[in-house]
Amino acid sequence: MAEESTKTGEKQAASQSRFREILKILKDNHVFQGITPEKLRVVLEELGPTYIKIGQIMSMHSDILPAEYCQELMKLNSDVAPMPFSDVIDVIDQSYGESWENVFTSIEEKPLGSASIAQVHRARLKNGQDVIIKVQRKGIYNTMSRDIRLLRRAVKLLPSVGGLKNVVDFDEVLTEMWKVAQEEMNFLQEADNMEEFARNNANVRFVGVPKLYREYTTREVLVMDYVGGCPVNDRETLEARGYDLHEIGEKLVDNFIKQVMDDGFFHADPHPGNVKVSNGKIIWIDMGMMGRLSESDRKLLGDAIRGIANHDTTAVENAVLKLGDFQKQPDRDALYHDLSTILQDYVDTDITNVDVAQFFQEVIEAMKRNGIRLPHGLAMLARGLIHMEGDLAEISPDINMAEIATRRVIADRLENFDWKKELRTGSGKLIHSLEKSVEIPSLVERALRDYMAGEGHMSMELKTSPRLAWLLRKLVQNLVLGIWVMALLIASAILCTSDLQPQVFGMPLLGVIGFGLAGTIVAFLVVRHIITRPREMKEHRKRK
């Protein structure tokens, strides 16, 4: 008991010492007077490796943090001082429950890279295979858990106005950071990610994933094949080896879009250190940070991409409303205005010239202003897009992600179009609409009866705008014509059940004329829509 009490006392003393250190760094950087993006980055760097990792995870969440903070946090350097080699051996031995020498013939003492959560060493298996060992930092889980707990205490001392605290819920941010960090510290999860990614890309000849040695992988140790090659943005080396940089860029983007739109499982941290070119293949490594999108999210994302290509604000708005998590009831007019303003900047811009990462970020900012949060997978996608744009800027800046994404979305839609399903869905909606339309006269009659009896009450305030007036006018015109069509169809159908003379093709002539008039009105509406819509939209924009 005495020994356990002593250990508890030592932990508490260490925590208090670390808390005082955190407060000192915050005071030295004048954080209590407000937090600028640069100041936040500097503070995290001074706080040490675990806080650098927290900052890197925070940079993914442009749906929570303002964009300028995310951009600054992406500058955080992941390279930190390596842990002693003796600690590396201790972690491996403890994780395996036996000596590392029973698995490896050698482990290079100098690491290939050292980051805040783990470091990487080259080694050789007993069978002579060259491998990479990713070893978790000793005690990193407890250290990060303690530091996040202490950071929660520290941020409560921040002023409630000025800087960042007045626009960000720090408790929410830290909860999200800790969740993501725990996933990254479980190498068994990363192993699962590697296997799933490899399955998804098994038929892509120009994509490769290092072979995983599952039998030697634990929560703290991950073993995979050693991959040579060079980073995807190393222009000089790639050109010296005869690679076509434009081809690499196109294949890189096409595969990333495939991961997002087809697989719904994508690499969320595709910076040059995690994407290599080796033996004619693009090699994806480090699967600790992956994004996932549901089939519904991917469909809505495709709808949004088509809306962007067609400058269709309504389509983009509908996709955003269905994708988002609402913190409050959204103001659709305000959201429509924000999205329309964004799209207006691109109205004369071909899709091939759209900066997709910048556009995506502008939409996220509009969503934040309207109290809408992105699902976790789309927040990860925002970070991935920024890295991808950075990679392309260095090897092939003329390649446009929006163009490739639009091409793939349209091709997939044509290839997977199920006309029977669409016909069934459309017919069902039409029948449902007709059934509801039949109820309109009785509902109007009931409302008028209640009003005449003094039992109906209505309170209405209309604030008309040019856009609303235009929409109402079109709605009334189409509704009246629709009622005429419905009436003609119903009357003609009833006549066709009688023996009324004269008849044509075995049906009463009046019934045939009714069907013909209904068809003529429908054809007129379609032709008018095709011919007049561009002109009306143009006039509408001028009125705005």
C-alpha cells in the first residue's frame, strides 16, 4: 500500500509540475490577452511533442476552428527528437513478450524518422526480408492523456473574449482531438486500415501499399515491407529517373478521387512524406489517419460537385443541408445567399480552373456561419484536399482536381444508372403527388368553412423580395396549369369508361381530345422551361 501511495503521490507531483510548466508557457506568450493563429502554433511547439500532435489533429478540423488557425497549424513540424534506442527495444520486447532477437536479426539504431507518437526504424527479419518497424513512443498514451487533461484545466483560465475562445468550444475540440489520437496510437487499427486500403486498390496497377506483417504487429509495434523510392513531390529525382510528372499527378488525383467517391475510405494525410513513387507505382504509406464516407455522404458529395460544375446554388444548398450536423435551426435564406455569393465568384470560371480545396474551404466557412458542422469524414477530406493541392502544385500545377472529380462523378453516374429504379422512384413520387393534389380542394373548402364560422385564425407576415416574388409567380403559374392537366386527365379517364358516341379507337372522342389537350399542355410546359429558363435566370440575377 505504501509503495502504491508513493507512486500516486509522484504522479500527482509530476502533473502539478507539468501544469505549472504549461501555465508558464501560456503566460510567456501572453495567451491570456488573446490567441492569434501564430501564437497558438508557437505555444504548441513549446509545449512539446504531444501538443504538436494535438495541433496537427486540430488542423484537420476546419469545421470547428477558423480557417486561418487550421492553415497555421498545418505548419507544425512532425519531426521531433527521437527517443533513446534503449526505449525502442523496451517497447518492442514488452509488446512481444519476448526478446526482439527472436523476430529480427538486426534493427538499425538510427531512426528513419521520428514523430510525436512513434518513430520508424529499418530492420531485417529472420528470413532476410528488409522491413520497417514503426514503434510507439514509450508511455505516450499516459503522457497524452495527462497533457490533454491538464490542457482542459489551463484553457478555463483563458479570457472569455478576444482571440479564439469566444468562437471555439475548447472542450469539444479537445474531446475530438483525444478520440483521433487514441485511434492513431492503436497500430492494430492502422494494420486493419492497410489491409482494407490494399483490398480496395488491388486492381489498380499503378498503386501500391507496403506488405503488412500481421504476425509481428501489435498495438505498439507495426511491421511492414521496406519501400524505397522518393517522395511524390521530389521533382528532380523523378525527372532524373524518367518519370512523367504530369502522368504521376493525374494518376495521384484520380486514385484519391476513387478512394473518396468509390471506396468511401481514403488517406486523410497525403503529404509528400506519406506518398512515394517506387518502381513505377504510387505507394501510399502511414494509414494511421484515414477518412470514411457513407454511401449517402458520397452521393450527396457527388450532387454537390455536379451543382458546382453547373453553377446550381440550389443543388449545392440541398447537399449541404443533408450532409451537415445542425447546431441550430439553419436560416435557409442566409445559407442560400452565402452559397450563391461563393458560386457567383466562379460563374464565369470553367470547372477546369476551380481551386477545389479553396472552394471547399469557402463552403465550410459558410456552413460554420450558419451553425452547420461537417461530418467527421468530410472534415478529414478537407485536410486531404489541401495536401493534395500542395502535392500537385509542386509536380504538375496545371492539373485541376475539380475537373477530374467532375469527370469521374459523371462517368460513375452514367455507368451505374439504374433506369428501372429511377422509373419506380419517379412514378411513386408522381402518384404520391397526385394523391395529395386531389386533397387540395377539400382542404381549401374546410379552411374557408372554418373561416366563415369564425373558427379559423391565420397570422402571416410576408417580406417579399425579388427572388421570392419570382419564385411565387412561377409556382402559381405551374400550379394552375398542373390542376388543368389533372382535371383533363381525370375527366377523360371517366369518359373512357362510358359508351359515349362518337368514338375513336374504341374510346369516346371527348376522352381522346381531353388526353390530347393534357399532353399538349405538358409539352408546352417542357418546351417553355427549356427555352425561357436561361433568360429568366439571367433577368433574375440582374434584379438581384
